[in-house]
Amino acid sequence: MTPEPIALYCVERMNDFREELPSDIREKQRMAVRAHNRRMDLLIVVFFGLGFAAQEIIRACALSLGIAILIADILFVIYTMLVLIPRADWKYCLKIEFVCPSCSKPLYYQSSAFGPKSSLITRGACPHCGYSFVTLSSA
Ligand SMILES: [Zn+2]
């Protein structure tokens, strides 16, 4: 008997309404997640690329320039994660019309590494106004 990884266990216990969403909403949700993940992948490549460049510059005895690049790299990543990527996700939702029919706000809501926390996933509801996309059945 092998113990299950803790992260998978937590995700499994959480309610997941993704497969009960209307098919067009579900498909747009997948598209929004993929677009978000592509942006994150690109950010990771840029982060490590700049980090590697800074390391090489430090090795070439330009310590202060290397440290300046490292600090700029970290600030760039924080700004991108907190501002640029959420803004791009928001615009992408509007572009593919992945918006709530009730409040017209984008339905994609960044989940965390700790599991699906968007109310669209956990309750089948709009994260902004609570509009429900699923009809709860007792069956
Ligand atoms: Zn809404």
C-alpha cells in the first residue's frame, strides 16, 4: 500500500464541477487555462534565462551588473505575475467571450498551486457575482 501524494488528496476532496459546466463554458475554461499556462511557461523561461545571464556576467567579474540584472529579473517576475498575466488573462476571456452572462465579467480566475479554487470549478458559479452554471441534481 503506497500513500497518495498530499496535494492530489487535497484536490480530490475538493468539489469539482468542471465536467458539469455547459460544454461551451467548459471548452472556453480549458482554453483560458491553456493560455494562462503558456504565459506562465514563457515567464519561467525568461526568468531562468535572465538568471543564467546574470550568473555568467557575475562570473565574468561584473558583480554589480550581475546583481542588478538579478534584482531586475525578480522584480520583473513579480510584476508580470501580479499585473501583466492577470491582465492578459482578463483580456483573453473577453476575446473568446468567456464571460458571465449575468455580470459580463471574465470567468477565468487564476487557481493556485494548491488546487482548483475558482468558484467556477468548486461550485459551478461565477467568481464575481455567484451566477450558477450548473443545476444541482440529487441523483
Ligand atoms: Zn457573474
